[in-house]
Amino acid sequence: MTITALPTAGFSFELLATLGNARAGVLHTPRGDILTPVFMPVGTLGTVKAMTAAELVAPPRDARIILGNTYHLYLRPGLEVIRAHGGLHRFAGWSRPILTDSGGFQVFSLAGINKIDDDGVTFQSHIDGSRHRLTPEVSMEIQGVLGSDIAMCFDQCPPGDAAPEVHAVAMARTTAWARRCLEVTRPAGQALFGIVQGGVDLDRRRAHLAELGPLGFDGLALGGLAVGEAIEDTYRILDAFAHELPAERPRYLMGVGTPADLERGIQAGIDMFDCVMPTRNARNGYLFTSEGKVVISNARHRLDTGPVDPECPCETCATVSRSYLRHLYQAKEILYNRLATLHNLTFYARHVRRLRDRILTEGQPAPS
């Protein structure tokens, strides 16, 4: 095994085994170890929707890290509230690590109500229309108040179909903003990840990595994927480029995706993933199973007394039937959201864990 101390005190990355480009390891943090590859449930507003912290950490989910959203938490409940609690961990009742995004993706997705310049972004709140200014320094200040264990650099994320000149501007700004983020004093024990942009052009990705790689981040992320480009292009970039990210640091693929996406990303050498898909799909009636996707509203489930997935050990599958879940969904009962979300998060956790176990059992041990 190879253990590498990361730039932020208390953080290190331990590589245990490899299988092709796939890797299994441990990201050691002051608030606990994160087994990689890892899927990180998304807690946009300080909550993984419909779940309690106890449910997230309970086996077989055993969530080691969750996400919080800088943009949304800044607007609501606001920094004054979170500061009064001493940070997001105490506010949300979560004791394990938290990663916060920079707010950049949300701001740039509000294309009709923002104005971008080299210094940052002026935008209108989607809640009340109030105007706000987000810069690299402000993003880092917000993430400092949130007290996340891993903060993300403020970056510009262009759409998947953006013109080359748009990508060139976004890459230049992302590099300049990354340098500014590094200059901000962070709370003790807060790591910082950079974000590699460049769209679906391999040369642009390599050029941007050459700029960001030497800056001394604790980890690097691939941004700007799953933002409208064809899935074939996403996979092409993953296959050709993910393993070129520094081997001694964790690699994070932002906002992707389906169970198949996770498997492809892991095969390409990615360590960390997040996506709203398991929770959002659950609420919309789509359940992931070992037999494929289940659309719970379908009439075929009306009299189905079996579990959602006979191979799943989650509380939902152990206690209620597809028929009952369909009834709750049709009746718009709140309990449906909880039971469905719990199942989907269990599926994702077990899916990634199986892939990790395969790397450990079939792969080559990392050199000492």
C-alpha cells in the first residue's frame, strides 16, 4: 500500500490496490476514513432528502461523506444561522465528513439572471430575486462558515455544447480563480480540491490539468461533464483522461451519474462520485434494482406482494412490498419518499462497494 500525505494537515490518501486503471483506497480525514471508490449522497440544503443522519450511516449504506451546496445554503438559511451553530455539521447533526461545492455550477446554470466577468458572478436569487455577488473569495468564505471537510474551488462550468472560445475563457478563469481560492485562509482541517475543465476535447483537458496540477491541491475533480454532451463523449474523456489525474491524490467526478456511469468512471480511475439521481429518481417513482430499473407506478406492481429487490438487504425490501410502495406513491404519501430513497441509496452504496471489493480481490496490491 502507498500512503501519501496531502497538503492539508490531517489528510492523506492511501492506495491499496489497482485493477487496470481502477483503484481502491482510503481517504483519511480528521473526521473519519472514506473508503474509495465512494458514492457521496447529495445533501443540497443540509439534508439528504427524506433521510436522517442515523439512516445514512447505518449498514448497509454506511455513508462516510455527504455533500452540501454552497449556493443554496448561502441563500437559505443563510450564513448567520449556520454560523450560530458553529458550522454545517452541528446544524445538520452530521459528524462524518462533508464536501461542499463552490456554488459555481448553480450560479452558471442561472444563465438568464447572472452576469459573469473575470472577477466573479453577479446573480439573482431564485428564491426572492435579490442580487448577490459570488467571487472565489466569497465562495471560500461561505465554505469556511459551513466548515466543510473538503471545499471546492470556484470555477466556471460551460455547457456541454459550448464553443471552443467559451471553453478557453472558462478554463482561463477557472485557473485564475483557483489561484485566488488557494490564497484564502481556510479553517483548520479544510482540504481544497481544484476542478479541471475543458469539455469533451482531450487536448483542452490535458492543457488545463497542466495548469492546475502543480498548484498543490489536496485532490482534483473533473467538472463540466454530464452537462449536455453525449454520453459517448463523457465516456471517451473518462477512458482517455481520468487516469492522467495525479495518482497520489483523490480523483473526483462531479455530478455523474447512473450506476453504469459509476462503473465506467471507476474503471477509468475515478475515486469519488456524487449525483442527485438516487434520491431524485426515488421521489419520482424510479427504483434501482439488481434486475434493472423499476417504475413503481406501473399497473403490474398493483398486486405484487414481493419486495422491490429480493437481493437487497435494506429496510424497505425487508418490510414492504412493491404493491404497498405503489399505493404510497399513487396516494402521494410522504412515507413513500423515505422508503424509496432509503432503497436507492442502499443500491448505490452496495453497487460501489461491490466494485471496490472486486478491485481488492482481483487487482494488484499497491506497492509499499
